[in-house]
Amino acid sequence: MTQAASSVTEAAIDAADLRRLRWRSRRGLLENDIIITRFLDRHATKLGHDDWTALQGLLELDDNTLLDLLLGTVEPSGTQFDPVTLRVLQLLRDDRG
């Protein structure tokens, strides 16, 4: 994909997509809510399409697994996640405090 095509794809994340993602990211554990909300507040406008896809994949995890990953009490195993997901996970971890 060319740089121009990549920019067009990344621009496809609009305000409605962000609202849907914020709603979807509401979790059963308050700690997850706080970390994810803080992350979205700081990074939502800077994320590319691949980042959004990675974040959505992380949101598919159950609450306790996600919290363990966010807090760093569990590290992803081997090939559990692709490099983009690992980068998004690190950004989430950086925003937890």
C-alpha cells in the first residue's frame, strides 16, 4: 500500500467510529475502563487503521485477561499478538498511570 493510500485508510476513522469504540470499550472492570478511556483521550486522533484493528482485537479478550496484560502481570506469549498489537498494548500500559 502506498503512503497516500495508507493516509486515506487512516483518515477513515471518524468521530462516529470513535464513539462506537468508546462505547464498546466500556468494561466490567473499572480499571480497564480507566486505562482504555485515558488511552483513547490521548491517542485516538493519532491512531492509524491498523492500530484501531489491534485495539479492537484486544477488546475481544475477557476482562481479567485484558487487565493482566494492561498491568503487565502477564506478558503476551510467543506469537500471541502481532507487532502492531504489541505496540498498542505498550501504549495502553504507558497510559495506565
